[in-house]
Amino acid sequence: MYLKISIFILLSSLSIPTFAVQPLYSLKAQGSVTAMFIEGEILYAATDAGCIDVFNWQTKKPLNSITFPKIKDFMGDEIAPKVYSIDKWQNKILSVSQGVHGFRNVFTIEDGKTNLLINAEIDKMMIKRAVFINKDQILIATLGNELMLFDLISRKFIYKKQLGTSVFSNIDLNDDRSQVAVADESGIVHIINVKNGEKLKDLQGRNVDNIYQVKYNNHCILSAGQDRRASVYFSNSNISYYLESSFIIYSVGLSSDGNYGAFSYSENNYIKIFNTNTKAELALLKGQKSTLTQIEFINNDMIISSSEDQQIMIWKWR
């Protein structure tokens, strides 16, 4: 009996990260942060308060805020639109925001000027994410799991591809933006050729339920699952595995070299850091107060995280 207990304690202790970490400091956005883009020391934080807050995360100072015009809700009242997605190419910002009747607007913002690409009232599209492929093209993903390549010069779609019948969750581009990982409620990660929208492969078997987020860096793909699994695949091999959490995993992060992953862990909103190659659990970050929405690696030693409150946390985990 005592031997069994001792073995259980020993095995349990092997899964405990080597040390716990508290945040260095936090920044305060105007609303819950829905998406982030980090460019050097500048942080762009999209919020549900109708704005993109811009910070210098190193000096801890807010720089400015990009505010979107208010919209009317179903009752006819004016509200601030939720911003769902943000990306940046050189001096141009790309965003997806809430529009009338539940449809979405897609804007580019450059030198303080806002350009409406997709009009919610006219185009009536349920867009969830939009990202730059290059300076002239953007990739758009809808809740209906349709992937579309849009040309900014001609303002026409190059292709529209229906990826399946499952509800879309998230996308992430690889390093050279030639491939995109698409996750949906099926638990499958689709790897798509961006140029023509053709499917290259399906990664499956590790998540068995809805995937909330996916990251794709340096051949490594990391997904966040409703099944409490953080699944790891490699696009250049058949190796795959998953790590488990005691709670639903809403968010994941991946270093640019693909060697380090992070995922929301436990109902206490902890973040677990691990080595994607060895599966070794390296640190447990404690301090986020509500459900995590974004985890972004600044470099291999630091991350920035956000949650369903106004606090953006900056961490140095090693």
C-alpha cells in the first residue's frame, strides 16, 4: 500500500514544472484583449471596447489608441464594436471588427487613414480572422470555415475555399506565409497552401473536440483544445503528441523557433511553458486573473499574455 502511494507521488511530481513565475508587470488596456500583434518593443492590443491600444511594452507606456466608429446593436443602441483580429505589414494595420446585424467589417489603417475593405452592411460576411500574406494580399477566414484570398489592388477574391462543415476556430501562418494552419471544431488541423487554397495535409488524432487556437512556427504546430489537450504536431515529420491540463485549454503560444510552447493551464489561469522537442515542463506562470485569450512569445525567455479583463501581463520565465 505504502509502496503504491510512494510511486504515485513520484510519478505525479515528474509532471510538476521546475519553478513558478510571477509577472514582471502589467499594462492596462481599455477593454478585454481579443488579439495582439507585437513588433519589437511595440504592442498592438485589439479590444472589445472598439479600439486597438498601442503600447511600448518595454517602457510600460501607452502610445496611442486607434478607435473604430460606433455601431448600432439589435436594439438600435450605439455600442463600441468588438475588434476580433489584428495584423500588420510595414506601416499598414489590418483589422476585423464587429459590424451591423452581427456581420463583420474589415479595415486597413495607414498613416491615420482608415480604409474599409469589407462592409458588414453590404457584404454580410461572418469573418473571424484576416492576415497579410504580402503587401497586396490578405487571407480571410469565416466562421463558416471558408478560406479566401483577397487582392487589395483589384479588391477582388482570388479564390474562396470551403474547408469543411465544422465551425471555424483559428488560423496561423507559417514563417514565410506560404502555408496556413486552420483549426475548427472537428479537432483537425488543416495545413493549406496559401497560394491556391489547396489542402496539403490534415493533422488529427490528438485533439478529439473543438480547437480554440493554433500556432505554427518552424514546422511546429501547437493547438489548444476543449478536450483539455495541448497538441503538438510537426509538419516535416509524423511525430505528434499532447500534454494534458486539468481544465479547458483556451489559448496557446509558440516561440518563433518552435522550440518552446505555452498553454493555459488549470482553472486558476496559469500558463505552462514546455519544450516542444522533449516535452519537458519548464515553468508555471501564475498571476493572470481571468480566462486567457492570447499568449505571445517576445523571445525564448519572455512572453506577453492577455485575458478576459483589461490586464496584459509581461513575463520573464527564465
